[in-house]
Amino acid sequence: MKLPEDGRLLRIFIGESDRADGKPLYEAIVLKARELNLAGATVLRGIMGFGADSRMHTAKLLELSEDLPVVIEIVDSKENLDKLTPFLDERVKEGLITLEDVKVIKYRTSKAP
């Protein structure tokens, strides 16, 4: 797969304990992105953060350690990312979703064509 030089970065900020269809929401999003043949997805687990409700999530507090911030990043073309939007609208009940322009420098696999 070749990515255009002018791509888009989709970031989805959710909580680690958010669920969809009985599985972690971050997992459901990554699996849907793969199903839609998007270029790739990465899930990042934060050690501290807060959202719209200003409730602190941190690995320091034992009772909150299972609901740490999670960010899913996906880089692809705007057209491809638009395919994921209906799924996100339906599944992401709380959180933040951003989209920004990025310049793709390199996107390669180690597998021979």
C-alpha cells in the first residue's frame, strides 16, 4: 500500500476501560481499521491524564489504574479515514477525536513485493 505524501492523522482519545461489543474499545477500533484496510493503527497507553469531566486518571492511584488514558493513532488518506467515521460515531461515547494534516515521509514494509 502506498500512502500519499499529504496524509491525515486521526487521533482518538478514550479510556482504557471503555468497551464496545464486550471487548476493549481500543481493540474494536484497531480491528475495524484493519478490516477497512487502513494503513495501520497504534494504541498508546498514557500514564496520566484527564478529559472533559476533569477526573484524573493516573497509574499512581491504585483504584484508577485500570482506566488509564488511551490514544489510538491512525495515519492514512482523508478518504480512507472517512470510512471509519460512522463506526467511531457509533462506538465512542466519551472521549476526543482529532484530525490533522501530516506529511508522510516514509511508509514501508520489510516484506518484499
